[in-house]
Amino acid sequence: RKGYEVLICTGPVAESRYCTREKWDWVREHLGEEWLNRVVLTMDKTSVRGDVLIDDRPIISGLQRPVWSHILFDAPYNQEVDLAGRHRLVSWNNWEAILLNE
């Protein structure tokens, strides 16, 4: 462990009554039971404190001024987004190199 505390910050789809449960189930299935206590489920990611947020959404808005740096995770729908000084994470294979450049 290199001093990283990793949390999974995710926002539920408000229109889906099953979304929250499906997110918990996905984490349990793909990452394991021990990751469930690292899930932060919120409608406003700007309220979550941290150093870095890796997210595929190009614009993260909310009630707070974020204290984290936003790294854009690559997705087909955000290819044309102006990074405005941000980094783009194309693959999880190079996550640490991107973090070290933050």
C-alpha cells in the first residue's frame, strides 16, 4: 500500500428505484464484500472530500466548491471534451502515473 485511501464515489440515478441496490451488488460482485464500506453514495460529489476524483462525467457540479482535482476517465461520449488543464485516464493500467502528475 502506497498511502492511497480509495473510495468509490457514485451517484444514483434518481429516476431508478433499483439503482442504489444495483450499485451495491456490482461492487460486491466485482470488487468483493470488503469494498462495500468504501462506497460513498451521493447526489452531490462536490460534497465529498478528497484529493482526486476520477470520473467519466466531464462536468461535476454541486453545492460545494470541490477540493479535489478532477481526472476525466475516458468514455466514448466524452472524447471531444476540452480537458481545460485536466488529465484524461484512458485505462486503469496507468492510474498511478496520472495520479503522480496531479
